[in-house]
Amino acid sequence: MNVRTAYLLPALVLILAGCSELTKVVTSAGVATGKISEDQAKSVNRSAEAIEKTFQDITPEQEYYIGRSVAATIFASYKPYEQAAINQYVNLLGQTLALASEKPETFGGYHFYVMDTEEINAFAAPGGLILVSRGLIRCCRNEDALAAVLAHEIGHVEKLHGLKAIKKGRLTSALTTLAVEAGKNLGGEQLAEVTKAFEGTISDITGTLVNSGYARELEFEADAAAVRILRKVGYSPQGLVDMLDQMQKKLKPGSHGFGATHPTPKDRIEAVRKVMGTPGTLTDPPARKQRFTAAVARV
Amino acid sequence: MLRNLVIVLGLALIAPSPAAAAPTRMNVQVQSGQVRVTPTFLGKILVTVPYGVSVEVLKQQGDWMQVKTLQGQTGWMHKSALTTKKISMSAGTTTAKTGASSDELALAGKGFNAQVESEYKAKNKNLNFAAVDRMEKIKIAPPEMQTFLAAGGVKPSEGGVQ
């Protein structure tokens, strides 16, 4: 491929993203005039189609690598809470709940960890890496409530909410490079370009998770998923209402975390009650109560 | 006779059409696809199939697919571990044998991989990948989950770990 063609291919895709039919016409012209080969034309056409599908085109493997970097970025701001007992407990509970989700298996599986902060917050990185703050765990008075917190985050993973935060057009340049260089190890320039797109992707997602929050509808969707998961496993969805009640009491006006990124607990309770139907009673057998109290004792 | 004919025709109408049957070949879309002896997460793992490798689907039972691996072993995989899309492999990895599919999973499958992560990591040394690695090591086996639920008096309704 000569230098001119190297510039021509990405340019074609960038200009014509979202209009694959037009792309086909132009690439045909490119082939006719000898500017690009048949194979390159096919490659560009495929890229344009891929761009139209945006986040759906992210493979499970990519979702995994995006999730790892999102979690590593969050851990740079929120220190991990290094206490084995609570981390083992949230994994026992969380990984058990995840098996009842619509997406029990992900590329790298579901893993949970506590963040050492009083702030009421939690993050679900794509692929199933879920971080929960000490502050949010303190809003839970029983295991059912903590199960609700984790099930809500699993809901975000299941519904691919993180990937939906990637800005439109962000992957365009990466897709173009990859289409042209398909099957090869990425060379210096291509690697730099794809890494740039990767950086942008991580920043889109962490920016949404940490600062702006998802759209209210996505939070309600995650709450609805939590109700479904809790019921399936055998926990009471009343745990979610109980936790939100506590959160309402603890959230200070203008606080960071859920106070800034989520609908108010009051609004969430209202929406949850609609999907919950009969609330049922929250039973807390002694053994369950005891292990919960022991696990969160130092949190 | 007429009544029988009506019943037979009625049955024909409600019978599933061949098009609705489970796809015959699917690709593993998780890092390590677990093929189990029984259609449950508690089922013993017979063999694991790597990401991108195809399996033959024999039948579907709820959320589980009975599959036959390329080596001829038969077992059950959860449907979330499988896709009809063709998996594009990362550059540098061994090309997997994939089933024919009209819908390719992302050209971008060749990027955003370990190579890109290490490049990103080198440029952003403040990020805490060590914590992510520690987190990923915590794996709970389904029998442990079952014991956890039973000990806490949590009775699953359907699906989940059972």
C-alpha cells in the first residue's frame, strides 16, 4: 500500500461512516480508477458496516480488556480495601448472584472488590469487574440489602451499560486501522492509533461512571435487573428498598458518588415498587444475619 | 376422522419450525468455555474449550446447550458462553477454527487486547492494574456457592447456581 492509499482508506471510512451504501459506491470508483485494490475496497466496506453497529461490535475479549483498564483507573482514585474477609464475602455473594443473571458467563467472569472510601459509591466495569465502597456497604443492614447492591451492579454489566457510554465515532479510527491491518500484529503507528482510541474509550466510560452517571432509565433498568436476580436466587427484593431507605438517610446534599450520579433513592424506590409487585417480607435467619454482621464488622 | 385431522393440523401449526431450532454450530465467547457433564453450574467440568473455538450444538434445554467439541466430547454449556457470531481473534493468537457465520464479530476484535493494554499501562503508570489482577484471582466454585446459600437459608426459586 502506498502512502497516499494509506491516508485514503481511513479518510474514506471516516467520511462515510454511517452510510455503507455510499461507501460501496465510492470504493467501487476507487477500484475502477486503480486507487485501491478489490481487497482493500472490501475491507473499507466492512469497516463502514461495523461502525454503524457501534458498541455491539465490541467483542467479549475487548470488553474484558476495556473493563480491566476502567477498574485500574478507578483504583487509582479509590484505594482497594485490603481486608480478605470482606472481599471474600462480597465475592461469595456476588458471584453467586451473577449466575442468576441473564449473562452468567462473561469472558473473564465476575469479580468484586471493596473500595476504601466512606463515599457512597459503586462501579461496574464492563465484563464484570465490580467495585463497591465501604460507604455503600454501610447502607446495608442485612445480607439481602448487600445482595441488592451487588445485583444492581451485575445488572449494569448484563445490560452492557458501560459500553453504551463510549462516544459515537470513538472507535472509528481504530476500526479502520484494524480493517486495513487485519490479522497482523499491530506495528508502531497502528498500535499508537489503536491505543489512542482505547484511551478515549476508557475515559468515556470512567467519566460517565465517576462524574456524570448513566441516564436515569439505565439506573432503573439495573434496579429492575436486581429485583429479578434477587428473586431468582432467593433473596428478598425488599432488601433493595431497605438499602435505598438507608442511603436516603445517609446521603448528604451535594455529596459525591451516588448523590451526584444516581437518581434519588426516593425516586428509585418508587420505580422499584412498580416492578416489584408484592414486596414480600424480608426474613433474616440467624445464620445469615451472623455471617453478614461478622463480614461487615470492620467496614 | 375430521376431528382427528383438525387436531393433527393444529399440532402441525404449533409445532416449532426447523428454523427455530438451536443453531448447529456456535463459538465460545468466554476465555475458558466450560463443558459440563450435566446442564447445571454444579455439573462436573468435563473439558474446557478456549475462546473463539467452535462447538457443534446438539440440542437446547432451557438456558443450556448440549454441545460436541471438536475432539468429540459431548457435554453442556450455558448459552451465555456461546455466540453464533464469528469471533475475530486477536493478532498474534492462534487462529481458531470457527463455524461458518454471516455475522462477524467485529473487525475490532483484533485490537484492544493484551498488547494494547500493556501500551496503555506503560503510558499511565499511576493506574492500579495490580489490584485488578488480585481481584481477578478471587474465584468461587459453584459447590461453594451452593453451600453458602444453604447455610444462609437462601432458597433459590429457579436457575442460578442450582
